[in-house]
Amino acid sequence: MGDPTARAAPSRRFPPGPQSAARARRFVRAALAEAVPGAAPDLLDTAELLTGELVTNAVLHARTEVVVSAALADGGRARVVVVDGRPDRALVPQGHPPYAGAGQGLVLVARLASRHGVESGSDTKAVWFELGPGEPSGPRAWEPPAPPAGARETVVLVDVPGALYAASQQHRHVVLRELGLAAAAGNGLVPAAELVTAHDAGNMISACVAAALRDGTAEGEIRSLALAVPPDAAGAVRTLARVLDAAEAAAREERLLALPALPRGRAFHRWLFGEITGQLSGAHPTAWTVVPREPGDGPAELAPWDPGHVRTSRVPTVAADEQNRIIAVNGPAADLLGWRADDLAGQRLTAIMPEHLRERHRTAFASLLLSGTPRILGRSVPLPALHRDGRLVPVRLFLQTQETADGRTVFVAQLSPRASALGPAPPHTGRRPAGREPDAAREPASVRDPASAGGPAPAREPDAARGAGAGPAAPAADRAGEQRGATVLPALEGLSLLARTGAEIGNAPDLDDGLRRVGRLLTERLAEWCAVDLFAEDAGVERACVVRRGSGEPCAQEFQGRLPPPTEAARGPLARALSGAGPLLLTGPPQADPTSPLDADYRDLFERMGAASAVVAPLRARREVIGALTVARGRRERPFTEADLRLVDDVCRALALGVDNARLYQETRNIAERLQRSLLPVLPEVAHLELAARYAASSTTAQVGGDWYDSFVLPSGDTALVIGDVTGHNLDAAIAMSQLRSMLRGIAVDRQEPPEAVLRRLDTANHTLYREATATCVYGLLKGPEEGPWKLVHSSAGHLPPLLVTDDGRTRFLEDGSGILLGLDPDMPRPRASDAVPANATVLLYTDGLIERRDESLDDAMGRLGRFVTELAREPLNVLCDELLIGLGADSDDDIALLAVRPVPPS
């Protein structure tokens, strides 16, 4: 093997062991120093480095005797050849980024060598490189690996997220390398034979994916890959899965330098290995995007993370790296927290956290990285954020991980303010009545609106006729760009498109996400790119979403955001659609009136995105125009025709209904929660008492319910404590809650009677005025002088019992004094209870949303609460309340109210 023109090359054999790499380096340095008199030290250093990488590669993957030769080739270049006995083991360049901990050997050779290559014979494989003094060392790629030789079975991976695959591949290589190093040091964590099989299986998967990528037609982001896999590979892949599981366990115990994989990476590996083994056994493919996930496994997002998506999102969003530093923040988040976005970038995440949560965050973040076990990933958690002026901002945190294009992990946090909109909900003034449009006398020839041009409407072909001759539609994931839109969509596929449009916008967690989902769907089925423009609450127009085929993600940084306002001078197609005209067929770039910024912006969109034909149509809801949809095709595709207009119009109806529903839902949520939050009281300041309270709306309902807390000082000096829950989770429940709260306050202050008497009077008033309202409530009086002793006199109307926890962690539920709910029988006598409250003990009042779960008994739930509070007995009350919301209240489908009181004697 080798260059036949090379001079006689001294060579040496090395065994397949880890010590061979160092010995080969020393041999090559000595051989080249002798063969190239006066060789520059840099050349010898580089040859030594690259030799070590190639020999290590051979030892790990070929596992045969290695023959190394070094000599002077023609042209004065130093030539090194590394020969192993496994020609069937092709090189698999990993292409990892520079910061990755493994997979850099072949990359180094490609970047530093003047020339390099690989030659395979019947019994051996030779990998060689040359170094020439003064020659430029530019990176030249290795030949891509061939798929495994011999018989092959096809395994189809559907909806493969490219960035997540890259991150998982990097992690797999790092872990397997560490296991190999541990085995070489005599500290094998897995059986040697299984480690060998795992290495081979990992390389086989990498080679198959690389070959599929090379031969496939995926644009930008991987959608589906057909792997040519050896038919007997299932056993080796199962071994790889077992080895990686053992390595993950060792990493969590800090027996490896590598950190364990995060949940999303583990979930992806389970899916990848399961698809290979399952399909080799005859199972059908399952797309990554439909695999059930645990909350911490992250979204099924296909596209890599991009900071532009954060900056243009209307949801307050902050992104941080693995060093706990903020790397991107958008305007809504900066406004919410009182910062400039640029001032937050680069700071630690703790800059936006209250002091009492910072140490907890550092501990939890370190625990996540070291153990791979999440507490709040993928969960909706109510907690306070820190405003720049020092006040607390109630938010609901939703934290996910996502991968960048080069495989790094980013933590993306959405901070939903509990009384703010996630997207603009335009009032009546932000819409235009359907049917109004500017003067169309100068309509350009490239815009055709058959229905409004004065002539007859185009004949609409029967659905069956439109689909005639089209044949069965190929799956969207398998079509090349030129084939999409090759004919008018058949009737069945058109109905499927309409159904999925409604489902995508209706099932999304927020409007922005729903528009992105619909954009991906339309660019798979109907168009090369699409844009959605919506009226904002001030009657301005915002480009809410632009999606191009292949990227699968909005072209956010370039096109989304505020548009020039519509004016009387605007007569272009977008202005007309926003006034109710259409659908309009565009057979060329739209004409732009030089006096209309909106027309010019729309034409610029077409020129930069590229479009030969398009349809723009209004989005109508409740007889008003709320925006417009543009779908466009490039020159390589069949242009839109009048036959497409009905389908686009139907899509607009489905999309507009979803947009309007999302905005109405958000508007209802915000109104209701603002009402409820306005009713939450300011806690009194009592010299010998510490008081803290929290309220968190449901993470799944309309963010409003009947939970409330209250505390006030009576004229007698006693401190009243109230917690209650009106039946229901809607605006009616919030209204009933406000009425009960006001009546209770008035009765308690006016009468100053024992708790059971106050509840009886409240029940009578409630039964008289609001016969259908039922509620639970605890009303208590904390009595005692400033120096103590103290006691809690209380009565309960069907509510969960208060919890008493002493400063040494002992807990007891105060179950005496329990009676029936309010609203059932106002004449029923109500009991009273009295319990001593030691100094520095905490009385916790809470609603059922904190503890009740559908799959758990009430006794178990209360026991869980008692154990949790025991660990927090001596924490400040603000810490205790926030920890309860984070630890027990995440993802609760009910409202949560907390009230904690602690008597503190004078020091």
C-alpha cells in the first residue's frame, strides 16, 4: 500500500493496544528526522500528532495489528502510512464542531495535511497523509463513507431532527471513547466484547446516516432518511443501547468525565435504536414527531434553534447556554423585566431571579447537567421573576431544551406574564369590515380577481375532475421540490389539507406556534413559501409568520414584524386583501405604488423570497377582515391558476377561524385573570407576624377560577386568615369569588364574631343572593399578644385542613372544626376548633390545586405535602411558598392559592 513513487519507507508493527499510539508517534518522529535532515520542528510535531490520531482510530475501530511507515516522498513531502487489517471498516468522518470532545482525528488530518487519502485492498486498508514544507494546508474533505457492504435492509427514519441527531451523535461518540479509555486503563465499566460491538454499531449507524444524507434530497433540515442497514444489525444495536445505558448510569454517578445526556437526547436515542431494531423485525416506521414524550423530553421540533426566533417571538422568551448565561432575549421579555435586551445578554440567569431562588437555581441547574434528571423541563411552573427595579413579577415559566445547528444545547424559557397577552388581540377597531377595499381602478394586469372584476366567476371544476389523472398523492415527506404543486390538489388531499389546517392552529399552545405549524403544512402540501399578515390592536399590520419550504421554520429575522400602515395610496394586492378583496391570483411580481410603503414592502418580499405566481386572500372572522394569507410558488413549479382559488379560500376560512379563536381565548384569559388578580389583597403588616401568599392560575384552563386568599386585622386586634375555592374554573367562578370575599370581609369586620358564626352568616347571605354558588372556605383568627402565646381559632366549610409545621419540622393537619360546603344548608350548625401555634411555627392554608392529582388519593396527596413542607420548616415564608409552587404546583390543572403565617416573638 502507499505511493509507488515513495522512497523505501522504514516501517514498524504495533499491537492493537492503547500504548501503540504513543509508540507510533515516537517512531514516526525519529524516522522522519532521519529521512528529512533539518526537518522543521513544526513539521515533525504535526506528523507526530496526526500519526497518533490515525493509530488511535485504527486501534479503536479496526482492532488489528497496525503497520506504520514514514519516509520522504517525491516533492520533498513527508509521507506517513498507517495500515490495518480491516478493509471492510471504512473511515467515518464525524464532522463534529471544534468544541466537541470526540470525533476530531480525521478532521485534524484533513485540515493540517497537504494531502491525505485512504486505499483499500483485499486484506488491508492504508490511511496516509503527506506534509510539505511551505505548502498551504487547506481543509480537504475525506471521501464520504460507503454504506456497509453485503446484503442490506432499508430502515426509514421519518422526521429526523438534524440538530438533535448531531447532538446525540456527538454525545454517543464521547461516551464510547471514554468507555474505551476506561477499559484500556483496566477499569472496564462494561464487558469488553459488548464495548467492541457497541463501537461497531455506532460506526455502522453513522456511516448509514452519512450515506443516506449524501444520496437524499432533503433541503436544509432532514425530513426522512432511508438507511441501508445490514439485516443482522438488530442485535448489535441492542448491545449499543445497553452499553449507552450503562454509560449514562456511570456518568450520573460521576464515574465518567462526560456529562450524562439530557432527557431529549435519551429519548431520541431510544427512538433511533427502536426504529432500527423494530423495522428489521418487520415493524412499520414511526415518525419522531409522533412519539409520546415525557415532559422533560422536549418538543418534537425539527429545525435547529436560531436566536432570530427568540428575538421576533411575541411571547416573552429568554435563552441560556450550558454555562447558565443568557445568550438571547426578546423585546417582550426585556420589557416585562424592565431591562434593555442588549443589557441582559451575557448576564447570568440569576440576574432575573429573586434572591431567595438563586441558590436553588444554581443547585438545580448543576444537578440537571450532572445527573441528566430534570425537575421542571417541559413543565409549566408558576414562580416570580425579578424586575430590574427590585419588585417581583408573577410569571408562568415553561422551559425546554433545543439544539443548535452544530449540536449544542440551548435552554429556552418562555415567561408568560400571568395577566398579559401572549399575542395582540385586536378589538373591533383593529379590523376592517369585509368587502371594503381601496380604489382598484389601477389594478395591475398581473393581479387577477375573477370574482370581483365584473366578469363571470371562473367555472369551478368538480372535485373529482380537478383530481383526474393526478394519481395517488405521494407522502409529503417523500416529494421533491419540483414535484410539489405539479397539479391541482385532488379532492381527498384538499379535504385533508383543510382538516389539518384547523387541527394545527387549534391544537397549538399559542397563536405564534399555531401559525408556524400551519406554515409548515402549507409549504409541504401547497406552496413553496407562505406569509400571514394580521391586524394588530391599533389597526396596524404585523407580519406574523413567513415560512419557506425546506427550512420548516419562519424566516423571522428578515421578514416578520411590523409592516407600514395601510393608507389610501396602497392599492397593491396585499392592501386589497386586507380590505376584503380576493382571493387574488398573482401571475407575476405585484406592482408597487411608489407612494405606498406597504406596496413596496410586499413587492420586496416577493423579490427576496422568489415567486413566479401566488395567491393572496383575506382572513375573515365574524364578518370582518383580520388579516391576509399569501401562498407562493417558484419558477420550477406549476404556477397557481384560477382552479386553485377555491382551495386557498377554504384554507383561509379554516385559518381565520383558528386565529380568531386563539385571540378570543387569550383575551378571555387576560380579562378574567386581571379581574381575579385585582381582587387579591395586599397582606397586612403585623409586628409579630410574618405573612406570605401566592396565587397561580391553572396552566391548562382559561387561567381563572374561584380560588382566593385574604388576610386583614380586625378592630379587636386579631388577624383574620381566609382561604377559599368557589366551584368552577371560569369567569362566573371569579365573579362569585369576588362576591363571597367582599361579603365575608364585611361580616367579619362588622360582627367580630367567632369563625363558625361568620361562616354561618356568609352561608345565609350566599344562599339568599346566589343560590347556585357553592364554595369551600376556611376562616380563622390568629389570636395572641405580641410576645405570645398564640392560638388559631378556625372553622372550615368543606375545605382542606390547615397544615401546622413547627420550626423543627414536625407537621400536623388541623382537621377539627370541619363542616359542610357553603351553599348547601345555611341552617346547619358549624363547628369551631382552637389550636395552639408555637413561636416560629408556620400555619399553611392552601387550595386543592396544590396537591390533588387524578391518579392519587387525597391521603397520599396530603402526606406528600407534609413531607415536602418538613424540609422547608425554617425557610423564609417567601421561599416556602415559591418552593411549594415549583415542587408541587407545576402543571397543575387547577388554580392554586396559598397563605402562610408565622408568629415571631420579639428578639
